[in-house]
Amino acid sequence: MSLTTASHPCRPARVSRLGALRNAISVWRQRRALARLDDRALNDIGLNRTEARREARRPIWDAPETWY
């Protein structure tokens, strides 16, 4: 027996406007929290201060698909 995959590519689910707003707020909160981490905590997650600052300054609409 063989395993088959779908013939169409995976597409992200459509998100309502309210859902999109919730996602944007979530991204904003996560980036604010990242900016507040101390150097020890950043080291634990494999980032340095410069990388964390760069990520925290990104606009809310510029988030990877995997975050949603």
C-alpha cells in the first residue's frame, strides 16, 4: 500500500477581516515581548540583541505564514 498526496498545493485558509486583525495584534504583541527579553533569554532562543531588535521593528503585516 502506498501513501499518496493531494494533487493540489496547500493553500493557506482564508482569514476573515476580524481574524486578520487578531493575527496582526498577536504578531505585534509577540514582537513587543521579543524586544523586552534580556540577553540571557535571547541567547536561550538562539538570537542576539541585533537580530531581536531587527525582528521587533518589522511591520505587523510582514510575518511568516507559519505564524498564523
